[in-house]
Amino acid sequence: MRARGTLKALYELQRAGIVTLEQYRVLDEGYRFLRSLDVRLRLAHDASIDSFDPQWLETGQLERYRKETDRIRKVYLELLGLPNLSSRFRRRGNRRRATA
């Protein structure tokens, strides 16, 4: 499958039945949020989302960032047929740490 642009590719994957409508919505919403966050970070801090300090975000933005990345991770794991490992990790500050 070929498509120009991430949003178009996501739409085509859903249309082809490769991702469910719910998975498509999660990926679409998550992508749009992360792209808008990336633009804001570039303007405010001259940094991309790949190298930002979470302390730059307001509490609401940080919570949304964590929520969206957790939702996206869950979909990726589903698509790859891997178990959801999120329950084995707990948040500690800005890092995740495995629990015994």
C-alpha cells in the first residue's frame, strides 16, 4: 500500500481493513495531537518532540501526551500481536520502571 502523508496512509489502512475503526481513530487523534505539540515545542523552545523536556509542558498537556502515547502504544502492540506490557510498568516521574 502506498499513500502520501501519514493521515492518508492511516485512512487507507482502515479502509483496507488492516486496522479497525477504533484503532484508526486512536492513531489519527494521537498523530494530530503529537504533530500540534511538535509545532508548539519548535516555536516555544526550538526543540522537536523527539528531544523535549516534559517539564516544558503544562500539567494538562503532559497528561494528554501520556494518554495519547499510551493509547498509540496499545494499538501498535495489538497490530504486532504482542501482549500489552503497560500493566507491567508504572510511572515514576518522567520514566517508566518495570515492577516485579
